Amino acid sequence: MSPAFVENDGKYNWQKIGYHARSAFAVLLSIAILVGGGWFVYDKAQDAWTAFRTEDDYIGEGVDKITVTIPSGATVTQIGDVLVQYNVIKSTKTFRKVASKEPKSATLQSGRYKLRTELPAATALQMMLDPANLKVIRVVLPEGFTVGRQWTYIEQQLAKQGITITREELAAGLIPEELNLPLWSRGKVEGFLFPETYAVAEPVSAVRIFEKQVAQFTKVTDEMGFVNASEVMAMDPFDVLTIASIIEREVNKQEYRPMVSAVIQNRLKAGMPLQMDSTVHYALQDFGKVTTTAEDRLVDSPYNTYRNTGLPPGAISNPGEAALDAAAHPAASDALYFVTVDLDSGETRFAATLPEHDANVALFQAWCSANSGRC
């Protein structure tokens, strides 16, 4: 022990020891109070700063996974409102502010987004700009389907993606006056619902699907000069569309389409009935076979081109770009007949005379005999 606490006689001075102990304790207590008070103040300041930061925004990496649907045509503000509604972000104002500083915000689209709850607005925006987090509802419509068959396809494809739409809803949405059809459409829809892959906005609307199809038809035909080409042939574009719809149903290989177009033109000019099985299938609404029977060809319908000369009263399918182009630009040929002689390869033979055609038909019949049930 320090000599300061020992008397001359060698005994401890407990009075001095107590005094210094009390002084040391007072100092330590003061330090503890200062440190503790400082930590208290710091802790409160930290809480205040956190509260200030999170008043209009969350911090961190989010909490629970969630899927949020952004409707078609939503503005940045409306998107922010949806995100607030699902507790993805805390403030539309903050989201709008963050989005105003991000040029890519203009590319935000409708659809289903994989997000998390309680995200900072900036994080939510970046997640929405990542294509990996966007699930787009798509419908693929093949060439050559009628309106009714497209409905079935739309219904089935949407069902696989968790969307329910009924044929009644689709039928109710098919309003010619609302679809911005070409002026030369004669008020008909068949033929104008262009086959393509379409992104479908939610909530799903039949009218919007059909509007997209008609808009794509107009775009494609404008780019190829379809109406001008029809005028060059001295034909109404509606009739050329009807021819395209027949070409689409008769052959599926591009190399043959302009030739089928020539056959149709040649038979029209000669006053011959077109005798196309595809038009009889449309009259019967039976698309499950390639050929027709004698009984089929007796059906009383303006679409039966075995019983009626000239073109049917409208399109029998919704043709794609290749068939439209072939109808507008027929090949230079004197052929009056054609037949597909091999359904697997699609090989098609053309003839200018009936004996030549009969020989080609014999080839088709031989193929059918070798492939029972296919014809």
C-alpha cells in the first residue's frame, strides 16, 4: 500500500484510506453517469434519426415475398399507390421522387412483379426494372385459326397462367365498332384478328386483346402495302383478304402460297368454282380433317365453293403475313389445280389441265392408302 496511508508508527491511517476511496468512487460514479448518459443520448438520437429516415421510406432488404399486379396504363404515381397498398413501400411520394431520378422508370410496364414487403422505394424500383422479376401474361395465336378457335386457344392459354376468362366474356368483347377495324372491313372481324404472340395486360380484357390483334393487322398490312397491291390487281382488299384466308388453310409451306394464290385468281377469271375443301370445313365448322366427302360438299352455305362460284362472303380464317403477301402478289402461272400429295412433307403439285391434276390426285390417294386414317 502507498506510504501516504501509513503513520509513523507503521499503522494504517484508515481515515485517509476512506477519504480517498470515497473520492475515487465519486470520480468513477461521475464517469459512469457521463458515459451512461452519453449512451442514452446517443441511443435516443439514433432512434430519432431512424424514425426520421423511415417516416416516408423503409430501410433494409424487405420482409415477406409478395406478387403485385400493376394494371395496364398505370402512371408512376398509380404504381406507387399500388405498392403502398400492398405494403411494399411506405410512401408514393418517395417512390415518385426516386423514379424521377431514374430514366429507366419510363420503361415500367404492366404485369405481375415478384417483390417483398417493406422495401426502400429505390430498391422496389430497381426490382421492378429487373426483367427477372416481371411475369408477363402471354397468348400465342397460330396462323389460320378462325375467331372461334382463337377463343378456345385464348381461354386455354390464360387458364394455364392462372387467368380465367370465359367464352361468353370473349364473345361480349368482340364488338366491331370498338376495334378500330379498317374502313374496308365491311364490319366483319374474321380475318382481321392477326395471329401473333401478345402480352396481355391485367386485368385481362377481351376487348383489349382483340384491339391489339386488329392494330397488328393494320400495322402489318400497311407495311406491306396490302391495299395498294389490291388496287393494282383491281380488287377490293376485303376480297384479297378472303383469298389470303383460303391460302392459309390450304397450304403450310411458303414456297407454295403464291402458286395457290395464282390458282385462285385463274379460276376466278375463268368463272370456275374454287372447289376449296377449306371453305367447306368453314361452312361445317369442322376442322378435324383434311379432305371432304361428297355429302360435305352438298352443304347449303355461301361458303361452299363447290356449289357457288366466286369467293365466299368473307375470310375463313385469320391469315398470317406470308399468306397476306401471297394473296397480294400471286405467282405468274396458268395453273388451275393443285393438291398436296404428301401431308407429312407438305409437297404440293400444281397443274394447268385436268388430266395432269388427276395424275397428282392419284399420288395423294396412294399416300392416303399408305397412311390410314390421316386423310
